[in-house]
Amino acid sequence: MDNVVVLIVGAGPAGLATAACLSQFSIPYVIVERESCSASLWRNRAYDRLKLHLAKEFCELPHMSYPVDAPTYIPKTMFVKYLDDYVEHFNIQPKYLTSVESSTYDNDEKCWSIVIHDMAKSTIVKFTAKFLVVASGENSAENIPMIPGLQSFPGDVMHSSSYKSGKSYSGMNVLVVGSGNSGMEIAYDLATHGCNASIVIRSPIHVMTKELIRLGMTLVHRLPLNLVDNLLLMAVKLIFGDLSRHGITTPKMGPMILKSKTGRSAIIDVGTVGLIKKGIIKVHGSISKIMGDMVEFQCRKKISFDVIVLATGYKSTANIWLKFSYVHE
């Protein structure tokens, strides 16, 4: 049984930042990561053209700035390099290929009892920790929707975590399911590589420019959220016009209030809206079912596709191993 003060689960940006802050106060910790590297989502499961959607001043980790010459919106490769430099600077030494099997809080001992699987050695290790930091994020596992007939689709079906570039799909009919930031940017990437791109947009979304998001995040420190939202929505109307005729509707709540109350972020346009307006990217509603290579939408329209990209997000796996029930001896 190993005893630690703090056990950090996850060596992504949040886990690394926690480790750095603890080291600043000389608080001992152990950080475990189930993958073979830090920041595996950014390193292994992000498409090539990805940049941080927020300006760099909102995305720095504690106690270490980006290089002075870093661009406002950091590319994926530069962000990974920044994280590697961060690990080296703070001498963070994650235990890789180490997954948490279970964790339970012991109310009598006032500590966490944690069972860990060392996958490299095929051994089980037990820890007790005064504090447990869950930094495994909400993006642990791909969320695959239940679409009738999806298994019968003869072409490639991939989650957005496996998508790298549209280069391989030039000339093909590709359907992107999901209109979050990844889905909208993947649709743009496909279209600019010569694909016949379509995207499923089922729910109302806020579409903003990255400059408007930056402005909004600056103003919320000085103005009420509803006032910031009113300003942003007026600007959006001027920039994009009425998007409802192109299949994009707007939520009733403004973008900042929506983020505050539900956690749902606005979509940052990278050029997708312009291609939608020109008819280069086609917008569809919900899928009813899939029959072979034919996708039937709820409007009864049927279209043949060669490839389906599921930009349907992720889900946390912490609820599998994290138990809040108290244990009494």
C-alpha cells in the first residue's frame, strides 16, 4: 500500500497544471495516466489543422507563458510542444500506462483508497491519498450515437478522434454527423480538399468568429452577461446575416449565458458558414436511418455517401471508477 498526499488522475493539461501548482508549494503528489504519453487527446486524437479555439491569453497553464513570438491562436503542434516544455520545466513525471480501477473514500480514515492497474507490468497497486484530483477530463471515450443501420454502412465510418485530413477523401461524398467545433471544422477541411461535404445540424447553435469570442471573454469581466450577449448577437447578425435559411438556427439563450448555464460553447467559424452559404457544404437535419450506403434523413430525403465522420463528441469514464459512497469499517 503506497501512501500519497495527492493523487492526480490524468496527464492532460488540467492534470499537468495541478502538478505544477502543487510543486510550487512543495506538496508531494503522484500523477497517473492510462495512455503512454501526456496530453494524448491533443497528440494522437486531433485533426491536423486544429488550433486552439481561444486566444492564447485564455489558454496558458499556470506559472509558464507561451513564447513571446507565439501566434494568438496556437496550432496543435505548438501546443503539444508547450506541454512537453511544461512537463520538463516542472519536472513532472507521470506514471504512464497506469489506469485507475476503483477509488472509494473512507470516511473513518479520511482518505481515498485507490486501486491502480500498472499495464506495463501487469500488476495491481493500491494507494491511499488524502486528496484525489480527477483530471481525466470529459473527453475520455468516444461517444458513438445509436443510428439505425449504421453497422450496415459499407464505407468508412470513423469518429472525429480518428480523422486527420480530408486529403484522402477528395471527390468522395462525405457526411459529418455533429455540428460542434470539430464537426464544423472537419466539414470545412473536407470541402477544401475537394470532397462533396455534408453536415448534420440537429440543434440550434451559436456561430461566432474567433475575434468575437475573444471580445466576449474580455467583456464578461466588466459587463453583465446579458449585455455582452446582446452586443455579440448584434455583431453576429451583421457578419453572418440570417442563417436560418441555410439550416442553422440560434438558441434562445445568448452565447455567454448558454455557456454559463449549460457548458455548451459557441461554434467558432473557420470558413464553414461561407461554404454553406455558397452551397459547397450541404446542411441536413437529423438522420432517420441508414440503408447500405443510403442515408435517410427525417425529412425523407435519401442521399448516398462514401464516408461518415462521427463528430459526436466524447464522454467521461470517471463515473466507472470514481465512487463517492463512504466506507465504514
